[in-house]
Amino acid sequence: MHRYRSLILLVLCFCVTMGRAQDIPVPLNYTQIYDYLDDLLTDGIIVHQTAVRPYSRGQVAAMLLEAQERDSLMSKQQKDNLSFYLDVFALERDTIPGVHRYVQYTDHQTFDLSLANIQFSYLTKNKVFKMSIEPLLGAEIYGSKKGTILKRWYGIDLKMDIAHHFSIWGSLRDQSYYGNWLKKDYFPRGTMQGARLNQSATGQQALNLMPGTQYKEASYGGDFSDSKGGMSVYAWFGSISLKREEIRWGDAYHASNILNNRAPAVPQLSLQITPCKWFQFDYFHAWLVSNVLDSTRYYLENQTDGTQHKEYRPHNKFMAANMFTFIPIKYVLFSIGNSIIYAEDNVQAAYFIPIAFYKSLDHLLTKGTKEQNQNSQVFGTITLRPVDHLKLYGSFYLDEFSASRLKKGNAERNPFSYVVGFDWGGWPIKGLSLKGEFSRTNIACYTHSIDVLDYSSNSYYLGQYMGDNAQTIFGELSYRPIRGMSIKLSYTHDTRYNSFPYLRVARVDGRKVNPDAGIGNVISQKPFDKPIFRNEVVALDFAYEVHPNMYLRANVSYNNARGYDHLESNISSPCEDLGDAQHFLDEFCPTFYQGKNVTAMVGFSLGF
């Protein structure tokens, strides 16, 4: 018993402290609550960090209670939303929801079963156990001159919290796409997966913001399931979690360049510490999906002819990252952090150190091999609110850095990505806001000479969805006329420029072969030079949260996606990808969205 005394004492010290509310993440596609909290920040009603998402349900409840103390500064619409969201996050406040519930069976103290917006909530009288169960059900219909596509999903979501110190949650969604434009035998060019909305006509990731997935085989279109969840031990000062959830790091409205949540969620061990209002520390170690086969690892499958077939396994791929967030004064927030992607046979203990500069550890662990190191990055964000109703923000991502590249006459450029933007809202018209965002990503930011070390998971970029040598211009005018309703008019202009594979200098018997074709030559090329793919989108979005857990959506958009001929190279580098306009269009765009299209979507859902 003596050997366990220290461990028991540590657990008791962690648990006897006053706990915060549930440490369960709020889905990032619950955009209504995130937009609302951003509006309160821009209006100066509350102060909160925006660089690390998702927020936990406990954090959101605390922000809402903080806003309630300053409701005299709110418009009527903001007050109505506050009352609504306080009911949505009632369990986190140790109360039973009920204000915005309909056709319900409840005692108003320990349980509530709402039938109109289906949800069951339970809270023990001593408030040490709470639980909610929600069905997940929805459908969206996309239609254009090319035809229609039906997306449907169903599943269930369960959340539990015990003694204000332990949370466990899980959800399962089965999703399917139906339509002729999804069938692999429908296309005249014989493309295999041309109309899946998040994949290009060649079956690779498309350059858009449709959530990434791993499809199962389905003759009618696309089919996949998505299981998320986790468990967390927490106290007032922080939490430790094992979970599979989306990650978004970096301040951006349209798309972050640090960690964007487009790639499928990954299992991760995470740590968050918030010891005071002006500081937050985040860390995770994640198990990524490489989609790169390891020729040394395989299963032997017995076959009918007596032979054995080798089933190769994907190469291991891991990621560790940390982020330090500070709020030195009320109107200034900034974050700084670093990460590493590594691909060893097993996890490396050094990368479980939360507060570390991982490139330094990488040099210690791999430099002696005289081969390439792992793939490390540095990044940061800053948010300013210089006057009421105005928010300015920016994020940077640096893949590697050399001071010599800053010298005049050096053609090489550091692989660098940045996002800058603004949000003007709440004045002169309450509920109206204008946003603008510009992002640029240089050559060789997310790619790598070793495929398994590139900045991706499931073959989707972890950073800005357009990838290397690309830029995005985004603008949005939004209006919230009544509680739960938002109307957004947006414009997006995406451009991908000439693409350069990340090649290292070849060596034979220790000697360099054709050194001009190496990475130094690639990052010497002029970025943002020749466009090879461009897509412009004008969209009108409508969303209405009718009741808690019940949503209506509609969208009308016009897009113009085209490729550009790039058949001849006028540079010395042989690293350039060449092709004609249709080649690049197929490489980057789903067939359903190629060319000029007017697309309409209507949808309904219970949950997300």
C-alpha cells in the first residue's frame, strides 16, 4: 500500500479542488455558438482566447455567465441568444434545461425528456452525476444543372460527467451520399471518384473546405462512419484527456493555416492548463494516419490457391504540438507554439514532454544518423481590439528558417504562411458584421521530401486547405436578425500557383548528383507566379437554430472553378509539375463543381 500512497495523494489533491464544468468539446460545426462568442469579444463584452479550439462545454458556460454579468451592454438579439444558450448549457451550470424545451416530460430538478427537439437530460439531486443523450439525424440536398446529391446521416451522442472531475463522451454518425454524380462508372473520362465533394476528380483531396473523410466502398456514391469521443480528468486549473476530436489552432474565420479542422479527427492525448485568466497552455500528442504503405510491415493472407498474399500496413505517423496563450491586457491576445511530425516505429518518449522545443529534441535524436531530421514547425497568432466593435487578427506558420535567406540577393525564401483579417461588427447596426481575411502560403510549407513526414493526415492538409504556393481572399457580410438565425453573404477567391515537388539533392557514394534540382532550388523559385487552378465562390447561407438540437439550413452559391495551361517551363528547375487546364482542374476540383455552377442546398438536422 505504501508504494501507492503518493499516487493516491496526487489524485486526491487534483480532485478536492473546486472543479470547473464539463470538459467535453463543443463541436466546431456548431458555428452558431462560436460566432456568438466571437461577437461578444468584438463588442468588448467578454474576453477569451480564440486561437485554440474547440472550446469545452465548461469554458463556454463560463463565458456565458461572464456575459450575463454585463448584459446591460447587449442588444436585444444578444440577450435573447444569451438566454437560449444558457439553457443549452444548463447541465454545465448544474441545472436541468427546460426554458426552450417543448413537448417535454420533466420534474425540473433531475431529468428532462424533450420530444419536439429530442433530448434526454439527467442530473442527480446531489449534482455529482449528469448525463445527456441526443439523437443525430439529418439530411442535405444539393442541386445544380448537373443533377442532385443527397447527403444523409444518423447516429447518437452521449455525454456524462461524474463529481465535477471526470467526463466521458462519445458519438457515432453514419453518413452517406447518394446521386449519379457520385457513381464511379458515371464519368466519361473514367475517373474513379470524381464527384465526391471533398475529393478531386483524381481521387485526391479537393481544394475546398468540405470535411475530410475516409470513404468505404459504395456503388451508390460515398459511405462512411465517424466515431468521436473521449474521457477527461479535470479540475479548476486544467485537464488531461484521451480523445478523438477535431483540432483547430490559429485565429481565422475562414480557414486557419496552423491546424485547420478539415482533416479527419485524430486520436490524441491532450493537456490543457488554465491557472489564471491571462494564461492558457495547450499540448497534444496525436496518432496521425499516413496513408503511406510500409514495405517492411505486412500481414500474410491465406488464399484459395494455397498461396499467401501480403497485406501491407500504413507507416506509423505521429504529431506533438504545444501552444502558449497570453492575455497581457484586455485588448491584446497572442499565442506562440511549435510542433513536430515524426514517423518512427514507435512513439518517442521525448515528444511527450509538453513544454519543449521539438526541433531541438529532434536534432539530439536524429542528427547523428547524418540523414534527414523529422518535420518540425513554429507558429503563432495575435488578436487586437483597438476600438470597440473592431477585431484585428493574424497567424503565422514557419516550416523552417534561415537568416541567410533574408539577405538581399539570396533567391531562397523561408517556407512561410500567414493569415491576416478583421471583424467589424455591432455598429452602426446591431447584429450586422463585416469580415475580411487574406492568407498566403509559400512554396514547400506543408510538403516534405519524405512522404510520410508531410503536414497531413489521411492525405488531407493539416494547415490551410489550399496547400503550398497558394492564396485565399475571403470576405463575409453577416446579419443576425433574431435569436438563433444568421444570414451570411460571402465571397471566396482561391488560387493555387505552379506546384513544385519537395526534392532533396540526390547522392551516389556520398556525392551530390544534380545539386541544382534540390530543395534549395525549389524554394528559390518565384512564388505566386503562374496560376494553375482558381475557384471563385459567391455564397448566400441561411442557418436557424429553431430549438436546442434542431437546425434548418439553406445555401445558394455560384462558383467558377477553372484550370490553366502550364505546358512549358521557363525556369531551370526540373521540379515543376506541368499539365493542361483540364489536368489541373481534375487534380484539385470535384467534378460536380468544375466550371461555372449555381448550386442550391437545403438541410435539416437534429444535432450535428
